[in-house]
Amino acid sequence: MNKKQLAGKVSEKIDQSKAETERIIDVILNEISEALIREEKVRLVGFGNFIVRKRKGRIGRNPQTGAQITIGVTKNPGFVPGINLKKSVKANDPSIDLSPHFF
């Protein structure tokens, strides 16, 4: 599923235009990206967490010449699925509620 298809499905469920829904999706994705740039964790209870994974610098080898090279520290975005999302996918059951429950 791509962004246009996602916007189409969401727009049907919330009774909004596809264009407006796509703009909302763009804003959400932009906010998640900006939070990760600031190295903040984005928690969507029931769905999962977006995080920044850090990898230490290390010494590597150039595969063509065999010469040692220094590989710097890297940061990559990551996603850790929530328990409800895991259950839903494992059970192949889209009816499992992914919304947060606060009791």
C-alpha cells in the first residue's frame, strides 16, 4: 500500500476528501521525522515506537583494496512494533484493537 492508497482508505473511514487526508498524513509523517531528527522517541501506544538507533564507529576494510578504513558513528531510524500490532499480524486478524486503552 502506498500513501495515496492509504489516504483513500482513511478518507473513506473519516469522511474527508482524499487530498485533505493526504495532507494530514504528510503532516503526521513530517512531525515523526522532525522528532527523530531531534532524537526523540515517538510512542504510539498499541501500535509501536519510532526510535533512533545509534551505531558506534568502527574500523572496516575496503573490499577492493583490503585497506583499513574508519567507519564513523551512524544514526538510523527504527521502529519497534507494539504488542497489539504484533498480535494482530501474528493472528492475521485486523479486528484486534490498536488504539490505546487507559483504565
